[in-house]
Amino acid sequence: MLDIVEYNTKRQLVKINPDKSELLTLGCKHLIHVEVTLDGAPIATVTSVKHLGIDRTANNTADPDVRIKIAQP
């Protein structure tokens, strides 16, 4: 799948920075270490990531109270 992303971003002259990219595996019962590369550079594998102010974990859950708090002005 990353090969498709890499191909299309190069075609559209877009560059994804692998240093700013992280890999979060979702729904895996066992943690398997796989080295993933983008344009030849490795992407860091993480156990949680913050996206739009919400912390995501490998089991793809987010605290509903936190989500409500973020949505309120």
C-alpha cells in the first residue's frame, strides 16, 4: 500500500517526509516488528499517536470525554 502512496505522490510532485511519519498498527493481537520504509527511509513504529488532538492506540480507542472536550469551543 505504501508503494502506491509513494508512486502517486511522486507523480503529483508531493513529498512525504518519513522523519515526520509514524506507523501505528491497528487491530493486531501480537506486536510484530516490521521495518517499513518510505522512499528508502525507515518509518518509526509507535504504540500510540496523537491525531487532531486525540491520542490513538493500537486497539483504536479514544476516551469519549476527551473527544467531547476537544470539540467544545
